Amino acid sequence: AVRVGSLTIGDLAGSEREVQNPTAVGRLQAREINQSLTALNRTLLKVRRGELDQSDRRQGALNAVLFDAICDGGISLVFCVDPRMDRLGESKRTLFMAERCMDIKQVKRLHEVAP
């Protein structure tokens, strides 16, 4: 049997600053990213409580991309913060989400396929 896996990397650094985005398209993209981050945050809280179900896959773009990894227990998240004082609010929200994610306990499921 062969073990298979996948790696998904997403970088959203700085994209969530909707009010400071100079274009309408940029503000729309920032709003969509914020909505997707909010949905991912709710999904991760459900994982923590053991309440995740298939309907959570459709709750945002990030959920759609990361759902299989979340269900298989094979997700690692990296949270980055900006040390500047004018970004303190965003950094606190990021650290708060990261702290809640630390409580998620899952067992990695391996998938084996015949060669």
C-alpha cells in the first residue's frame, strides 16, 4: 500500500485591512477574506467541541480548501502578528484565535491506497 497526503498553503498576511485598501476591488477582496476567516474560526471552534459536520465545508473558501485536512487531523496553522503598535488590535485577535486553536486535539488518520 502507498500512503498519500496533501499540502495546502495559504498566505493571507495583510489582506484583512479592508478600511485601508485603496480600491473597491481590494476592499471587496478584503471583505471576502474576512468572511472566510470568520467561517474558519467558527469551524475550528466546532472541531474543538467535537461538533464538526459536512455542512461546515461550505461555510467559506478557507473551509472548502482546508476541510479534508481538518477532518483528517492533519492541519497545522501558522499565525503571524505585526509588532507595530498601530496593528495591536489585529495582533490581539490573531493571538486569541491561535490560543483557542491550541486546545484542538485530533488524531491524524492515514490514508493508504493500493499501488
